Amino acid sequence: MLTDTKTLLLVDDEPANLQVLRNILADDYRLLFAKDGDRALELAHNEKPDLILLDVMMPGKSGYEVCEALQQQEATRGIPVIFVTALSDADDEAHGLELGAVDYLTKPVNAAIVRARVRNHLSLVRVEELTATRLAVVQRLGRAAEYKDNETGLHVIRMSHYSQLIALEAGMGEAWAETLLHAAPMHDVGKIGIPDSVLRKPGKLDPDEWAIMQQHAEIGAQIIGEDGSELLAMAREVAQNHHEKWDGSGYPRGLKGEDIPVSARIVALADVFDALTSERPYKKAWSVDQACDLIREQSGQHFDPDLVEAFFACLPAILEVKNRWPETSA
């Protein structure tokens, strides 16, 4: 039978202390027990508990050594550890947290506090899992769009990093810029819905074909849909608006100036620079100088002038990214 009951590993060399924790937690969780560090590591590796409550002072391996060993293994480093110990000195607590523990409780334990701390840290794990899942969905949908297009995966990598650099230079903050890094690969996901006869046409599109091509912005927004997460919300606004232009001449809605989400304004700049400087079956690569000349010329028309300034301020870093992921073939 399927169950979402979480598993806790309780580690203490004193049976009485394990019994205390059992009495506090047994009604809500599946419990595993270890009386020494080696057994704790064995259970952590084999059973993958959702959280570990770990004593510090034990014969053989100390709790600190066990925590270090857990952090060194890919399979166990993500398991949150709460130290439960008689060591109450602030330096001991700081040392435990430095080793990677998420919390530090001192004996004798308070039942309500133990339950609350365990519940809170398991909730944080769940949030991290959901964030990782959303990121994986975004990355896979972005990859799906690549299979439909003439552009390569390296283009998506480069323009995403360009976007992050421009965002940082523009003062958007590290967390926001990292979200943009992960949202930017979704900018052309709507091309999944464009017929190959239009998407892969080697020559210039006629007016009817161009009208079909322009639909990819709205299709992308529809594919991503409405979601409460910051990542998917940003991916949606990027997909829908990265072809809007500062002067209002873009598509699909003809937005102008700051009515265009700043995420999409940044991606538009990063996308165009990489597209211009990359070779494709239908075009030769422009030089960096040629591309920069066009970006200067389009400041205030296609591109946000403030973001153009940010682009040139971080151009050396952008060129480092370009050199790190060069195209190996057309």
C-alpha cells in the first residue's frame, strides 16, 4: 500500500535516550534505530531515511564524524541531520552546524520542540524537492523545443548565462538572476507547436508563414500555463514576451517599454546577441563587433536602453561564456 509516512533514523548509544525519542515520534513516523556511528551510516546508505536525529558523544565514531561521512557521500549528503546532544556550549552547536547539520537540540529534549523541529525540516525538504522537480520539468521542456528548431542546446546554455549576467549587472539580485538562468531555456518552447514546414524553412518566410511563426510566443505561454512557483511564472512571461520590443513594435501583444516584463527584456537581448554571433544552416555568424553595433543601434527601439548599458558593462563576462561553450558544428 502506498504511504507518505516519513522515515527517521534515530542514533544514540544510550537505549534510554532512543526510547525517549521513540515515545515522542513513533505515532507519526517510521523509525529506524542505531546505537553507533557505523550502524548509522549503514542504515543511512541502505534505507535513505528522510531525516536523522544524531547524538554527538558515542563510542567509536562521534556524531560529528558521522555527519562528516554523510556529507561526503552523494547518496546521503541530502539527508537533513539534527544533532540531539548533551553538549550545550555555543561552540559545540556552531561546530555541528558547520559540519552540515540543519539543527541542534540539547538534552533533555522537550517533546513539543522535537516534534516541531522534525516537522519543519521535513517540510523544507519537501519544498526543495518540489523546486527541483519544477526545474527538471523546465529543463526537459526546453530540451524538447531544441529538437524542433535549428538552434542547438549550446545556444540555450549560452543565452541563459548571458541573461543571468545581464540581470546581475542590472541589479536584479542573485536569487532573481538565478531563477532567470533556469527560466530562460523555456523562451522558445512554443516552437513545439509550429509546423516543421514553417519552422525549418531554409528561406525567408512569407507573410502567412510569419504569422504562424509568431504564434510560438502565445503557444509557449499556454504550454507552461499558470503556476504558483516563481520559476514557472518567470518562464511563462519570458516565453510569451521575449519578442516584444521596447518601442512597441514587437509581438504578440505589442507591449511597450516597462510594460514588457524585465525578465523578457533581458532574454530578448541575450537571445539576439547569441543568435547573431552563432552560425546556423541559413546564416553565417556575425562578429562580436557587428552584433554589438546592432545592439547599440537598437537601444531604445528593440532593447531597453538601461539593459543595453548593463549588457556592455558585463560584455567581458558574456564573452567568457561564449568561449566556454563554442559551437562545434553548424
